Amino acid sequence: MALKFKIKKNYFQDALRLMRISKNARESDGVINAVAVMATDKAKYALEDAGLMTPEIQEATGGDLVIAVKANTIELADENISKIEGIVSSDASGGSSRSSNIIGQELKVINIGLDIFKDALEEQDVKVVQVDWEVPAKGDEKVINILKKMY
């Protein structure tokens, strides 16, 4: 069994996208565990719990991307680190010809999800507005239908 990792300094990535990439990587043959995360304190805790922590990862900061793979062989771990890095580095816009230079611009986020996403962004000094959202009418279909008619 081999554990390999790569840290990309100051390489912010979307947490949801990283979760999807990690899930797909874990499905590869011979991969025991694979994770791509921003090096927030909460992510480091999860890496520790998963047996993927190293002293170098512990030193990474919230703006650093961490890719860690535990696989049956060193070669397989290296191969999957490269695959994950390639996917993370690929054009997230899906090849759109539209060009948008967001480098250097202040990032502002509205989070309508779990507090963990807000916390991770705040640890990276990103301005976040948290929206406290809940299921309309607590999911009661009868009340929802009444609200639909009123809307």
C-alpha cells in the first residue's frame, strides 16, 4: 500500500467540484482512497481521520490544494495523482471559448448550502453571505400547493 500526495500552493478550487473529482478517483481499480481538497482545518481533520495526513499536508494553508491518493502500489498512486491534477487543472468551463479573467479579482460568495462550505471559504479570507434556507412549508405538500396557488 502506498500513500502519495501533491500540494499546489495558492490554488483555490470549488469544493463541490473537488468532491466530485475525489469520488470518481476513489472508484478507480486499486485505489484505496483519493481526495482533492482545499487545506482548511476541517479538511485536514478529515484527512487525518482517513489516514491520509502527512507533515507536509499539515503545514499547508487554506488556500492550498491538496491531492492525496492511497493505492495498492506507488505507481498506481502516482498515476492517479496525475489524473486528478489533470482534471482539476482542466478548463472548468467545459471548453467554452468565452474568456473571463477573474484572477486577482475579489471573490464574493453567497452560500445557500451547508455551513461547512461557508466556513471553508471564510478560512481562506473569502467574503461569504450565508443564506438560511429550509424546505418550504417543511415539505408539507398540502401547504406547498396552497403556497403555489398564492404565488
